[in-house]
Amino acid sequence: MAYMWFSGVDLPKNRLPSSKYEGLNGFRLLDPPKPGAGSDPSAAPSWAALDSHCTAQYILTHKKRPIPTLEQMREELKPDTPETIKKRIADLRAQHLSDLQRMYLWHAEEYLDDALDMYRCFDETYSQNDDISKEDKDEISTIYEELRRYIPQQMRWEDELEHLRHSYLEQLVPLYHELKQTEIRQEEERKRREADFPTTIQDYHSKSADVKMRVARFLYTTDEARQEKMLSEFGWASRQVKPLQELYRKNDAFKAEIVLKMMEVKDPRQRV
């Protein structure tokens, strides 16, 4: 992620959060501190009020969202699948990128306005005034240089960027967790369906090679004890296997297919 950077700007030397805030929401609005003895109550909230106003103005002008349609709200009520969750992740990423672009544009315009204001405030006549000493001229030049280098909005920009990223990750991480859990449930359901005993010849042909071999062994064997053991081992119900057993007895082509499959087995242990 790219951060805004201005050449020559003195950034804070330590932006690492304190360990006491670990596990907490660092962007939760807290009650403003009460002014202590000797403090000026009127001076403390000035920057906070200005920042709040700028943030509210930015949200109203750049982050407005359209009201969802009835069809979109109906889509939200449908059960999620891996495909729909992946689409939500892609939409969230696109929205986050759009939010970043709008935020950078907003701050670039804000920075340009401030730069133009400082440029118009610059008074060049003092350098040509012989009544001003060289030391005073140097001090005035230093003041202008410090004004150029010091950007009070820089800290707010960084905080807003971190706030935006925090909100984005709060939505993205649960989506990835939901995607993983949905894929696990879907895979378990697929394996369960795959392991079910087929009820038709078409269903038999749709199974994997391992399951088809397992079913063929069950149909081919005439040992009832062996069949009972396989029913218990693979979780098949007696009523579940009867339709295909009937087809095996009555359909000569299907029976020949099963017999041929068992004859092709190289391992004799797989034939019983």
C-alpha cells in the first residue's frame, strides 16, 4: 500500500503504537480529556474540531453510497457459496481501491490549496529592505522555510489512511474466514455424496474410480458376511443398496460390466 510522502517533511520519529493498546480498537472515539489545572479549555479542541469538520465534509462529498435496490437486498438473503463470497471479496477490494483514490485526491487538493495560500502569503520585499538586518532576514527566511516544511494535516492524513485500512481489514478478514469454512463444508458434503452407495447405473458411472471399485466388490461378492462388513465399514444402509442390487441381478449388461471390472483387478485381495 502506498503512503503519501512529501520530500523534506519532518515526520514523527516514532509511529509505533503502545503495547497497552494491543487487542483494542485504536480508532474508537473516546471521551475528550477534561482540561486540567492551568490549561486553556478554549485552545485544546480547536484542531480536533477542524479535523472532525474536514473528515465529515470528506465523507459527505466523497464516500456517499447509493441505496441498494430491492433485487440487491434479495441477493443478500440468499445462502452464500464460495463463488458469491469471492465476488464479495472482489467487490470489497475494488471499493477499497476507489476509497483510497478518492482520499488521495481529496488530500492532494487540500495540500495544493494550503501550498497556494502559503505562496500568496510570502513577502519578498523584506529581502530588499536595507533597514532590516541580515540576522532578522535570516530569521524571517527560517520562519518561511519552517512553514513550508511543517504540514499540520500530515498526521491526520496518516491517521485517516490507517483508519481506512483498519475498516477494510475488519470486513476482509471475516470474509476470508467465511470463505474457508464454506469451502470446507462444501468439500465435506461432496465427499459424503461421493461415498453414498449409488442407486442407479448412471449414478454408479458418475462415481470416482475408488467408489466404483468399492461398489463392484460389494455387488460381485456372494458372501453375506462380507457384505454386512462393508455396509458397516462404509456407512451404507441396507435399503440404500437394494435398488442397484436388483439392477445387477436383472441387467445382464451391467452385471457383465461388474464381472469384467473385477476380472481386471490385479490384486486378488480386491476381488473378494
